[in-house]
Amino acid sequence: MERTLVKTAIYSFVTSFSLLLVLIQRVKYTTDLEGMGSFEETSYPDFFFMILRYSIIITYIMVIVVFLSKRFKKQ
């Protein structure tokens, strides 16, 4: 069971990090009430720490889900 949890953690972390790197935009366009628009750019360190944080959260959730599913299948 530990082997399955470790593999789940590694694969979910790598997969979520890769997907978030592609899907989350670093530059956002915002429009105010008068219709004027501006770009808001996130710095690279903040961007990577945000992606890292989300990947760790997704990894914990996946490991807990796999642990609970393995636990209930035994009973």
C-alpha cells in the first residue's frame, strides 16, 4: 500500500505541476468601471511558488483519496 501511495504522490505532483504550468496565465487583463483595461503581470518567482503550492495541495488530496479508497476496498 505504501508503494501505491508514493507512486500516487509522485505522479500526481508531476502531472499537476505540468498542467498548472500550461493552464494558468501569468499575465492577466483587468478592466475597470470606465472600460479602461490594464495588464497585471505576476513575477516568475511568485508564479512558480503559486503553481508549487497548488500542486502540493492537489497531491495531498490525491493521496488521501487513494488511501481512503484502498482502505474501504479492504473492508
